[in-house]
Amino acid sequence: MASLNAARRVVVKIGSALLVDRQTGALRDAWLGALAADVARMRADGTDVILVSSGSIALGRAQLGLPGRELTLEQSQAAAAVGQIRLARAYDGALADHGLRAAQVLVTLEDSADRRRYLNSRATLQQLLRLGAVPIVNENDTVATDEIRYGDNDRLAAQVAVTAGADRLILLSDVDGFYSAPPGTAGAHRFDVIEAITPEIEAMAGDAGTGLSKGGMKTKLLAAKMATAAGCEMVIAEGSALHPVRALEEGAAHTRFLAQGSPQQQRKAWIAAMKPRGRVTIDAGAARALGQGSSLLPAGVTAVTGRFRRGDPVAVVDADGRHLCQGLTRYDADDAGRIRGLRTEQLAGVLGYPARGPLVHRDDMAF
């Protein structure tokens, strides 16, 4: 496939069956070391990398001597609590061998369903990447219940890709792509590229999910729909060999699901389609700055109207009421009103807490 160097930000999902030996329950240290080398090479090429990793329950159940049959919710949570420590330590050590710093990020479904928590997750990931860390994301299985869980890391990986604005999502799996029928059956063939997920494609997905893995092809297709709609290309590849990402670059079999536009285009379209919860009026200097690609600073704001919370969409208008753009605000209506017209260094003194910078960041703005 095309070099991963073309991707600005990549999310790689690692399934339990790749990371944990099915027979012994032990971590596959050599495989993890090779993956870390792949991550280091991508980082050296200027690509941001986020890992979404299964494995905590599989590791923990072996440590606790839990049976091989289906675990109860309480057993799964206990296994995750034990396994997550070892999983984080393993990633930290493997990446440290290449001079990289690992960062553990545990999430639940509520972190994407609630707008404020979604924005916090996005800000955390962005900051970690800016600081040069490699986020290792996993569902917080120690507290997640059936009602508040993603249920599989394929869809979690897609949500992380959308949240982080990634332009490529790689699902490393035990299968080398999307097939028209279960691999090995008569007439089954692998798709090299899928341009659109049609009802016919959806009908080909079966329900897998055996052994250490929860996800099947149906969950991967759901992940593809989520990722590609947000402008993120998705790839399914077999990942058991050492250096799985390098193998993918060198032509290993895979299926590509083409993105619908770019992450930036799709995010801007999403923001533009939202109904504003308030209005922010700005002066002529701020209007010129926005036209040159700047964020909206409180100093240029002359009036704030409406009732909105942090993360809500607001319309930005000039002194004559002309609609310039709209964006997601970093402050609620009360705080936005208190800091209008103030310079950045004045904000903390008025707010009583460290300021979040611009009122609307340029990345959260649609013209």
C-alpha cells in the first residue's frame, strides 16, 4: 500500500490475540518489541501515532488463574484491573527502548457520548501528541458495564481516530482483510479496496468473535463506517508477524476502506451543520485576524449573547451582524461574557482558574 509517510496521524488497533499467547496467556514480548520499532520509525518520519490496545483482560485472567470459559462481568473487571498494570508497563518498556514515552489513556463510552468529556478527551490526546508521547488507549474495563461500554476495540479505535482527527486507522487482526465470505470457503475473495460500504458489502460481514477476541468482521465494518465518514481511511491487515506495520507498507495483503474527504473537511462540515447555541460579536481587528487563519481571542470580542456551555457551537458575527463563521467555544456563556475584551494574560485573574486560551480555536471553527 501507499507509504504511511503520507498520513499525518495514524491510529493502530491491536487485538488481544496478537498481543497475548492464546495457550499460555503470556505477553508476546518479541511481537510487542517489533511493533514498538514500527512506531518509532513512523514517529521519526513525522507521523503522530496512537495505539488502541486490547489485552488487559487476557493478561489479567492468566495472572488470576481464571477459567478459559466466558468470564462474568465481575471477573472481567478484576482481570482488567490486574492486566492493565502489566500491559501499561510492557508498552512503556517497549517504547522506552526507542526513546519514546508511553501515556496510558483509559476511556468509557460516556467519554464520547457526553460533549464536555469528548472535548476533554480530544484535548488530552492533542496535548500528549504535541508533547511527543505515544497514547495507549483502552476501554476502562475495570469500571465499564454492559450499559456504558463500547463492547469491542474496533469501534473504540474508530472513535479514537475520529476524536483525534486521524487520517488513517489500521486494524491489526487475525485476518488479512475483508472477504466476500468466510476465508477458506468456496468462492470467497478478499477485497483490496472498498470505496463505499454498500448494503451488499454489509451483507457479507459475519459474526466472529471467538477465543481472546471480541470483535468480528461486522464490528470492523461498523468501525469502517464511522472512520471513513469522518474522513479517515481504514485498513484491515493480518498482524501476527513481527513488524506488522512495516509489512503492510511493504505490500502485505490488506483491505483499504477509502475515506470520504479529509478529517479536517468532515470536522468543519460537522461544525457548520450544528445549530448555534449563542452568538459572539467581534470587532474589525478580530474579523481580519480570523480571515488570516487566526483563532478567536477574547480581546476581540465586544458582546456575548445566548446560553451555552463549553463545547457548544456559537455563531461569530461582526459589528454589523454579518455571520462570519461558527465554532465550538472553550468557555460557557457566563465566563465568555466576563472575559470579553480582555488580553490573554488577564484571563486567569478574572476567571479564577487557568485560562483555556482562545475563545474559539481555529481547529474548531467553520467558515
